[in-house]
Amino acid sequence: MTVLDAISAMGPELIDWRHSLHSHPETAFEEHRTAAFIARELRAMGLEVHEGIAGTGVVGVLRNGTGWSVGLRADIDALDVTEATGLPYASQVPGKMHACGHDGHTTMLLGAARAMAANPPGPGTVVFIFQPAEENEGGARVMLEDGLLARFPVDQVYSMHNWPGLAAGHFAVHTGPVMAAFDTFELRVNGRGSHGAMPHEGIDAITLAAQIQLGWQTLVSRAVAPVDPAVISITQVFGGDTLNAIPARVTLRGTVRTFRPETRDFLETEMAFRAKGIAAACHAEAELDYTRRYPATVNAARPAVIARAAAETVAGAEFVATDLPPSMAAEDFAFLLAEVPGAYVWIGNGPVEGGRNLHSPHYQFNDDILPVGVHYLCEVAARALAQDNQRD
């Protein structure tokens, strides 16, 4: 049986796997049922299985002689979202949902593991990395800290994400940046409270917070080059307890997204400088806590070529986009790419209808792309293990 025959034969089981995972979503570092399911299936394939990496991470290893080693990674966690799809296999866990398609990613990597276990590529080693806690918690970083690459060294590493809005089964492959760096902040503006009818007796922290927000937005529009993408978003504002009193303190929280390390450094420094300066001009204080969360996801040159060739083999060259702009969303696969050359691609999930975008309670993964994703993972692994492949 060829790889394609194996993939075709497992089609109904891929859907069963995905629906079972979807019905039982688990969020960051709580993916115990999911991890047990993955480990059980990998063992049934005859693969070497390692559990408990970063708590709930699972690694399967396929060894086929001496040669290159390639890593394939899927994220396994869900989100704190209440599902509203009405699907017969909808989440059975209140307040949790696979609203980003990680159930599909997990299924595709399991399918690829089964196909390759029956038809090993190589010579070489394939490391199947099932990673917890991609959503906000940096599970890839935790796996690295827990010795992932020391225990399972790889020469290259690959991953993918389903992409609503891109035609089903099509691919997008970037050379260079794919997803932005992701940082968070909390700003505390400390003024002096007063009665709402007597603002002159206080220092209005709400007005100051608004001025700081405008100052930050002009950092993006006037201090960062127009061709250098950057986004500062305030997503939470807290202040005040009653209608007739101006609060002494206001807290702002949000995110910063960039691609270039220099721009990231600049915004962190300048956000603090402008906040403190604006507050000081009004005899107030501003304290900024800035936290770097995920680096930018950047494809290495040669792995991007390998990924593109694999995608073209699977979907056809005319269905592989190389000119889509990168996304300002973030992805913690970036931590792996910072350590090992690799590539991250998008696989089309089909049109976005009825608000069914990523992280929406109405989001629906497209089961039709499961075998396409399995085929891509098998193809990219085989190409990465090819003897004419060269290290970056």
C-alpha cells in the first residue's frame, strides 16, 4: 500500500478522530484525555512514544536507519469559548471549544504518523510533536525548557495551521515572516480622585489614559515606518466605582504585535517613555509592565522551499500562494523556529461564513482538508529527509 492509498483508506477514521477530539476539548496544560488518546494511537502504530513533556505533551518517534531527522508539530489545546455551532459532535465541556482547529491539526499529524509508520520515509528519523498550550501560554517554549530538542534533536521542523478565507485544500507558503511577535502590557495611570462635579480638585486618570492611548497610536502612525507593520491594541480598560466620582487610578491592558526585533525594542521603550511623560506633564504617574510573549514566526529559506515543493506536489502549483501578506496574529511555533530551521504554512479551510472565523463560537473546521493535510505532512517529511537536502 502506498502512502496515498494509506491516506485514502483512513479517511473515515480521520473524521472520527477529529470529531471525538472536538467533543472533548481541553485547554492549556490540561489536555490529559487528549494526550492519552494520542499516545494510545501512536503505540497502536508501533511507534516509540514519550509522554509528559511539558506536562501534557506527547512525542512519537519513527526511526528508519541513519540519516536526517525532521520534526512535525501539531498543537492540541482548545480555547475558553462556549460553542455555538449546534453540531452533533459539539463540545461536551461547558465553556471550552476547539475554536481554532487544533483538533484538526492533531488528527492530521496522527494520520501522517500512521501513513509513515506503514511506509517509512528516509533513511532518517521523524519526530511527531504533539504540543500543549499553544493558545496564550507558550507550550512550545515549555516543551523546549523540558528538554524537547535535547531528547529529540531534529535538523528541521515543520508545522501548519488551517486558514479560513483561503480556499479549502489550497496552501500559502511564506519565505520569511509568517506571523507576528506577540507581547502584552498593563499600564497603571495614577492620578488623584475627585468628585465628578469638582474635577479641578483632582488629577483625572481617565483623561490621562486617553491621552496616552493617542500618544501610543501616533507611535505606530508617525514613529514607525509605514512599511514596517506594528499594532498596539488596548483591549481592557478598568477604572472607577461610581457615576459621580472621578477615579484616582485607571488600568489599561492590551497587546503589541511586530515583526522586526528592532521595532519590538523601540515600541517597548517608547510606550513607557510617552506614558510617563504624558502623566508627568499633568503631575501624575504612569507605570508600565511590558511582557514579551511570543517571538515572530519566521520561515527559514531552504525549509520554505521544501514546504512549497511539498504543497505543490499535494495541491498543484496553481493552488499554492506565495504572495499572501503575513498575519499580525501570533503562533508559538516561533519558539521552535528560533532554535531549528523550519517552515510554517497555512492550509485553506474554505470561505468564512456566518462569523465562522478562528476563535469564533461558530467556527467549524473543514473535514474535507484532513487527508490533504496528512498528505502534506508525509510529503514534507519525505523531502526533508531526502539525501540531497542540506542544512541551513
